Amino acid sequence: EIIGVARSLSAIRAELGDCQRCKLCASRKNIVFGVGPEPAALMFIGEAPGADEDRLGDPFVGKAGELLDKMIEAMGWGRADVYIANVLKCRPPNNRNPEADEVAACRPFLDAQIRAVRPRIIVTLGRPAANVVLGRDVPISALRGRFHERGGVPVMPTFHPAYLLREPARKRDTWSDLKQVMAELDRI
């Protein structure tokens, strides 16, 4: 459940500060907080920053980010119209999967971002993000393709753009998921 009083994104970022809440602080270059307007009708949540994101301090700026931008544009939106964040705010070494203590340290900030952004729909990108947001532990194939709900907000899990770069045949499935998001946004 996403509960609590909504604070501004700038207040949440200020609280995060120069975060030392988990071991990732030792290897990161930059905290990657998130980008976009507040509020935003649509929020994308990925797993964790990669090398490009860690270097630049913004989410989804590498090859996967370029593909995410194309996905957003195909939906009729621009990158500046949506909010983009990750579960983790710091890059795990060698892009390994997030560990439970790291997720636990970042989770309050993600929940606060969701409250501040007040999205009408959340799109999770990849298995780790979907499982954290939905409080599950199942394969992305069991989640994608249909809406779930988190704290009263519809959530559409889909494949991560980095996965789509490796498996371009799955782009059709992702586009199907995003078309459902567009239809739901028109409906609500």
C-alpha cells in the first residue's frame, strides 16, 4: 500500500540527500532520483540505474533510454510529459540485480515519488520493478499483458527496454501492453 502524506519531489530529493542508507553509496557516481513533472498522468518505473545513468545522474539515458523515449513518443507523449524513476536510486555494481536490503533502503523514496507524482497509471519496466511495485515474486511473463493495482493506481508491467534490445521479437508484446495503457488513460 502506498500510504502517507504527499510531499513535493524536491522535498523528497532533499530528504534523500547524499544517501548512505545502503552499500551502493560506496560505488555510485551519482544518485539517479528521477525526472519529469509533478503531477504526471503516466509514470514509468525501472529497476536501477545503469552505467550511463550513474555517470549523468538521470534515468534511462543510454540505449535502453533511447528505446524508452521512442516507446513514449509512439504513445503520443514526450519524455517531458511523463515521470521516469527507478526502484533503486544508485547503480548496483556490474548491473547486478538489486538486493533486498538495497530495495528496502530505496523503497520509501519510490513510494514517496509515486505519491508526489500522483500517476493515473504506472508502467513497470522489467521483472524486478514489477515485483517491487506489486509486492510479488513472479516472472514478468506472468504479470505483463494485463493491469494490476497498487494503492488504487493501475499498474501495467511490461518488458524492460534493455531486454527488448536483446530480444526485439518481444517489442510486439510490449506495444500491446502500451496500447492497453493508452486506452485506459483515455477511459479514466
